[in-house]
Amino acid sequence: MKKINSSLFKSVMSKFPTGVAIITINNNNNYFGKTVNSFASVSLNPPLVLFSLEKQSSSLKDYTKSSFFGINILSRKQKKLSIFFSKLKPKWGDTKFFLSKNNIPLIEGSVANLNCKNNKTFSHGDHIIFICKILEGQINTKLRPLVYLNSNYL
């Protein structure tokens, strides 16, 4: 065993396969999306999930002001979208979407879409953690999820 440092920590965590999601918001009819793999379920009753954003994230202020979020679990066909929304303040562009009841953009062609309400936000380490209550969801059973492992998409 070696003493942990940021390089070793990143290397260790890269060995854990994760799904990939894009978190979407609507800020005064300006749509934002951010790629994350820090997404997890928290509670079944009530239905809660979490995601986190780095404190240095280019659109963090927009996310902390938002009451509602869209969580889009990406399909294998959406690798380019994942890369696009991982960039610094990407413009929405030609991304195909539909709006939730709360006017949050949800990305078409995802394995699953969740319409969520921000339940709690707190700072820990170098990230802001968002706990969200799921209001609605849908699944596309014909698609397979995009997976990230060893800094590569599978």
C-alpha cells in the first residue's frame, strides 16, 4: 500500500466503472448541460439521487441557483454528447431534447431521463454535492448505457 495522493486517487478511481450522465438545467430559458460520472442513488423512499460538481466548474453558479434538474443517463450512442458537455460552458447547439413539466431540458435518445427537484446542496472537499428528489422518470429499454472505465468510454 502507498500513501494516497491525488494522482494515485485518480488512478484508483479510474478502475471503477461508472455510467455517464448529463445534468441539465434551464436558467431563464438558457439551457445548460454538464457531463458527470459522479451520480448515484441515495434513497428509495423518498426517491433521492446525488451528483456533484467541482467547485471550479464553469457553470457552478447556474447550477446552485437552480431548483430543478434533468438527469440524462447516456446511451452508448451518446459518447459525442458526453464529450461535448464536458467542455467549458458548452452552448446547447443542436442537441435534441424535450422539456419536463418544470421546463427542464431532457436529452432525447438517453437510456433514462429523470426530472428532479433540488432537495439539498452542500460543500464537501473540492466539490458541491446536490441531493435531488426524483419527480418523474422514463426508461428506454432498447438502449444500452454508456460506461466509463480507465479514462475511456466503453
